[in-house]
Amino acid sequence: MTRSGAAEILSDAKYNCGVRGELRRRIMGLSLRSKLRLAWRLFRDPQTPGIVKLIMPAVLLYLAMPFDIIPDFIPVLGQLDDLLVLAAGLGLVLLLTPSSVIEQHLVPLE
């Protein structure tokens, strides 16, 4: 790979990171109800990758299960593992879903 090719890839990665950051800020500005609608729309969209469609229910199932990595009766740590799983799942959904698909569903909710 040439030096200019590597620089171009790094430039694209920085651009994509900026786009993702802007999408995250816009999503965080939505109400809880709108965020749930966005998740439902992404889940039903045929352009959303299959792995993303598996991550969403897997996170919900983990949160609903009575069994946890760290039991909930341990103060703070029991709830912290649920929060970390939720954050990791949402991060993966945003990372693996094309920006254009998120944008398409985000605009009507704003």
C-alpha cells in the first residue's frame, strides 16, 4: 500500500468517525419514545445487516433473563453489568449499521 493510499484510508476513517459522532449526538437528542421507534425501524429495515438484527433481541433477552454475569443482588456491580451490555449492544448496532440507513430513519423522528 502506498503512503497516499494509507493516508486516504485514515482520512476516510476520521470522516466516518465524525459522521458517527454526529449521528450519536442526534440520536441522544431524541426522546426515549423516538429512540425506541428508531430501533424498531432499524430492526424492520431490509438494509440493516442480519447481525444487527440478532444483536438487538440478544441484548433485550440478556436484560430480561434472571441470570446475569454478575448477580443483581450485589450492590452497584449487579446493575453495572446490565448497563455495560446495553451500551455495548447499542454501540455495535451503530457501528455495524450503515450511516445512510440510520440517517434515513432518523430524519422523520427529529
